[in-house]
Amino acid sequence: MRSTNGIVTAVLLFSLRGTTQQPGQASPPAALESSQATDSSSAAALKARQETETTEPAPVQPSPLPQAAPTTMDQVVDRLIERERHLMKMLADRTPIVETYLQNVTSDAQLGPVPKDDRYFLGRMDFRESIDRKDYMKQPSMEKRLLGGFTKFFSVQYQPLGFSWMIFADRDDFDREHYDFRYQQREFLGEVRCLVFDVIPKKNAGKGRFLGRIWVEDKDFNIVRLNGTYAPRPRNAYFFHMDSWRLNLVPGYWVPAYIYSEEGDFSAGAKNRIAFKAQSRLWAYNVNSGKEDELTQVLVDSTVKDESPAAQDASPVEAERRWQQQAADNVLERLQRAGLAAPQGDVDKILQTVANNLQITNNIELSPPIRTRMLLTTPLETFSIGNTIVISRGLIDVLPDEASLAIMLAHELAHIVLGHNEYNQYAFNDRMLFSDEATYSNLGFKHTAAEEAAADTKAIELLKNSPYAQKLDSAGLFLKSLQTWAPHLPALLTAHLGNNISDKGTVTRMSALINSAPTLEINKLDQIAALPLGGRVKMNAWDDRVELIKSQPIALTSARDKKPFEVTPFFPRLSRIESRNTSSTVGQR
Ligand SMILES: [Zn+2]
């Protein structure tokens, strides 16, 4: 029998925001069980390979030739205008994914602005087209349905130039003829020193011009942040306020990655025609898209090499497992190529550690061993295929602690153990030949209600034997908090590949834990039942790699600070790609 010595804690990297860590939980991860050894060494090899790749980012147009440093602010303005044009050119043939998650907000006497309902949009941006998005969710009236009562405002704002307006200050006329640039000050954003300009459209420059502030880094003079709106507005259109951030992911270029939008007056008693908060993310700039002929490119390091000296033809049971594994590999590779799944990486090691803790204490030995992968999208969902558990970025973001992560993984582990994952059809490669936009209609991993219930029962059995048995209260609290907000978050709770966690506003996943959970106490500041969105996972918009954010816990001062499941503004710590690469070769990790 295996001992529990192999249990390692992932809590170091997955700690509870806003509270102090328990002593004894801060030990570094111990060596993994031997059954995981092959896996971890291949992960190490992958990491090594990724690090070499990091130092040599994927080919783009050569970075700008060194130019003499500008000596006047006028020269700086010329340079930043030129750099903006270079960026548009560099991105011209890119088709990143754009995701917008929007919460309509209402005012709660105790909690301030809280979500009333929500909308979700996922598309691919094509910088060449004037109508710049293709829907991942192909349904004729989907946009209407998604945008609900917002259709009018939102669609006007999205089309025809739409979203790209919020990515660039002005796609067509960002120049001195149309704008005044007024230098304000120097300011650091993260590690990067910036020159700050107010940008004001000239009289008669036309409608829908950028009005606001830009931050320009002081080395190559690229815009790294834009904050403002568009003005004046046409009679029948509406422009939102936005705060748009770019990251230095390619030498010489700062790539648009995050946009926060907000409208409405959130002060008490204010009457709003519209009030919302929205997060938009762009990613998959450098991931193959819509090119089905490029199947030769190996992106997934998932194939386990058969190294046993006695390797022979597979026995029937073994062949069945390999077949399932092939289906899983196909699906994960396809999702990664569509820009919907992150490449295998360090975060997976943390998730696998938690899954491993569940297996060891339940004497479960699976072949091939459990792997995990992350979907890059916001809606809260999990699914599993073969022995691979997939969990969405949005779900990882809002989970308050390791025990809550464990219940989500336990549910999928239960499906695996119970043999529910019969997706062998995906082992045929022709079934992977579809356009990226059609991913959600070609892939699906939904179980029947009976299988869902069986998986929940089995998962609770697994959890009771596990190191998380004493911590299920906090996991139950998470579900309780989710139950509180579920009626207001239908879009966040609509799974696109797996089963929904809730049904018509009622949480169904692992719901037995809700009954045994302690009372949800909004005013108890050290009771963090769920986190806001976006606080845990950091995505590299260029190559889709993910890492966990190491932010310092901040003391909460009121119940309003908790913001479970809520959209909040972005404040990424900006740094230059060179400085990041230097620090990683020094061996910080
Ligand atoms: Zn399930």
C-alpha cells in the first residue's frame, strides 16, 4: 500500500488571498511519487525547451533599427506615431482571439455595485477585415442573445470597425493633423518608465476620435497603455470608456492584451441608463489559426514514450487505453491549435499535484497517469477526456484555495475512475479537421445527469479519504457563494465543452457540499468564499503560456472588497521582455 508521504502541498502557489498562510503549509513541494517520475521529467524537458524558445521568440518582422534618441517632445510624438503604425503593420496578418466578459451592474446597499446579469463574447479578430470578428459560437441570433438588451449600444460599438478601436488609439488617422499631443509627466508603470501624453482630437477631426491619455515607454516609444474614450459620438452610437494595456511580448513591440471597460455611475442612489464592467482579453497572436494543412507542427508534448524493454504489441485492454489516449491527445492538440487551451506548463504541475494527492490517498493507479490542462477561456467549466482533466482559466481564477480546486478535480477524476469518458470517436484524425470557429460545435464532453450524479458521489468518497477531507468546509463555502450569485451569472456559468456547473441558476456540481458548509458571512472579512475574476492566472497573449500570479495579499477593509466572481480593472505589472529573459536565465525559478 502506498503511504501518504507522497502528498505534497500546492498551497504555496495556490494560497488564499487576503489571509495569512497556515504554518506548515509553506513547505516546498516534495519529490513526486515514482509513478509520476516519467511525467515530471518530460515536463522538465518541456520546460527546458520552452525556456530556450522564450529567449528566441517566434519570428515576426525585425524589430526597429536603432535610431538616434529624440531630443524634443515633438520628436517623441513623431516616434510614437511611427511606432503605432509599425505595430499595426506587424499585427496585420495576425488573428488573435478576443474574449469579452461583461457584467451588468446594479447597486446593492451593502455591497455596492454587484452583478445583475452578464454577457459573454468570444471571437477571432482579423486585423485585415473591416468587420473584425468571427464568432466562435455560430448561431444566427447568438449575438442578439449574448448581448441581450445591450444589442443596440454594443453592436454599434463593435461594428463596423468595432473592437479594434479599443486596441489602437485610431486605426486610420493617428497623426498630428488630427490630434494634439500634450506632454504631461513621467511615470513608472511596473518596471517601465513612461512618458505620459494627453491626446485630444483637433476641432473638425471628425467623429469617434480618441480622447484620453497614453503612456509611452521611453526606450522605443511604443504606446503601452491607453485610457479614455472616443468623441464626439455620432447620434446613434455609443462609445465606451476603456483602459487598454499592452505587453512587451515580442522584442521591440508592445502587444494589446487587456482592455477594461466600465460605464455608469456607481455611487449610491445614482440612476444609470447603462452600468456595466467588462474585461476583454486578447491572446493566441502566435498560434496557428484556421490552417488545417499545418498538421505537421507538433505543439503538444503529451505523447508518453514507450520505453519498456519488453514493449510488444498492445494487449486488448492496453490497446483500448492507448486508443483513448490518442483521442485525448488529438483533442488537446486541436484545442491548443485553436488558441483555446494553454500549452502544457508549470501550472499543470500544480494541478497535477492536487490530482495526485487525491489518487495516492485512494490507492488509485492510472495508466497513463492523470494529466491536466487549462482552457484559456473565462466561463467556469471542467471536463475530462482519457486521463486528462481540463479546467478553465476563469474557474482557477475564482477558486479561493486548494481544497476548492480539489473538489473540481475530484469530480473529473471520478468520471475517469468510473470509466465515463468514452470519446473514442476523437481518435480519428479526420474529426479534428474543422475550422477553429467551429470548435464548440465539433467537440463536446457532456455527461448524462446520471453520470454527473455518480461522479459527484464518487468524488465525495475520494475527497473524504484525501488530505482535503478536513478542508471541505471552505470548498462548500465556495459553492455556496457561487449559489448566491449563480442566478446573475448565466453566461459565466455556461460551459462550452463540458457540463454546466449549475442548472437554471442552481449549482448542481458537488452540491452535497453546500449543505454541510458553514454559513456564508458577507461581513466576515477573513471568510473569502470566492475570488474576483482575473486574479490568479496570467496569460502570455503571444504564445498562450500561463502562469500563476504571485501578488501580495491585500488586507480587505469591507465586504465590498471581496467581489466574488466579479469583473475588476486590470493593472498588469509592465516589464520589458529583455529584463524578464535575463532574470529567468539567472535561475529565479
Ligand atoms: Zn461531470
